[in-house]
Amino acid sequence: MSRQVRLEGRVVFCPSEESDAYFSSRAIDSRIGAWASLQSQPLDSRATLLKRVAIEAARHGTAPTRPPHWGGYHFWLQAVELWCEGAFRVHDRARWTRTLEPAGDRAFTPGPWQATRLYP
């Protein structure tokens, strides 16, 4: 499509209460899967994963709590850049930026967005 997007900002862990609430809103099979998966680790076979799912389902029943390794993130945008290819390298490029002032634990107060057109 000859387009690019670049996002920059601050990433912080969600508060535990927020992660707990979101985890409990997920389907039971998804919550069991979170316990069974060793996410991004090598897996020898699908059978191994299914066996882990069965073990965790038996262990947690119908009300699994959130695993300690499972949680969410907030992405506080500070900059967005868009690039669109143009003929003969006459591309379109624009960037929007804003400041983020700390506003307590894991939170920021964003300033107004500033727009800038960039040379390609």
C-alpha cells in the first residue's frame, strides 16, 4: 500500500485492579488458556499444549484468577507520523506530537497535539 505509520510514546503496566477486571471479563476458555500457555516459548507439539490446558482446567475450575504474569499495558502516545509514497520520491509525510506530563502512578496528562508537515 506504500504507507507507513510510526507511533512513539510511553508504555506503562495497567494497575492490577484493571488487569483483574479485564481478565475476569474474558471467556473461561481464554482464562484457562492464559494459565496453560507459556507464551512465546518453544512448543514441541499441539498435544503438549492441549494437555496443559486440561491440567489447568482441572486445577482452576470455573473461576480462574489472573495469573501473575498476565496483565495489560497503557500506551500514551507522544508522536504519530504518517508517510505516504509519492511519485518520484515526492512523498507525503506528517507528524503530530504532544507532551505528556506525569499525573500520578502510571498516568499522564497529555498536552495539545501539534501538527507538522515534513520533507520526505
